[in-house]
Amino acid sequence: MQYKDKETKEIFDFLMSKFNIDKNQLVNFWDADNCAFGISNVDKTILIYISTFQKEVDDYYLEIEYQNEESQIFENINRLNLVKILQPILSS
């Protein structure tokens, strides 16, 4: 995370703390992309991609990829809505 932009680091740290995310849930840091990271649910059946690329403060792109379902994409969501969407996925 050392090369990620400030907003990306902030939301990453916030989510790690809020949902008590284990390091094993980190999927990819996309090293070449300093505005994105990936995490999974505990059983690794759902991939969560979060990006701050070309976003204002407290504005995020969220993509949720399920194994056997169509992905969900959320453009321009704020932190509160991000938490509401991720709560059922990361709290199980």
C-alpha cells in the first residue's frame, strides 16, 4: 500500500478496521494502479474491487464479482453507502 494515493490508503485502512479484514482476504493490490485494491469475503467466493481513480474525496467506484452471478457495479458512491453495501458481504 505504500504506493497508493492518499484516498485509496484511507479507505483501505478504514475498511480493514471497520470489518476486521484478515490479511488472507487481500486479493490484489494492483501494484501498477495506485488508486485501487481488491479484497474478498472470508470464504473467497466474492471479489470486491474498490477504486478512487478520478474520484472526488469520499467518492468511490465499487465492483463486486460473484462466482456464479453477474457482477454488481456501483459508480460514485460515498463511504456511508460503501459500508452499507459491503456490510452483509464482509460481516458474514
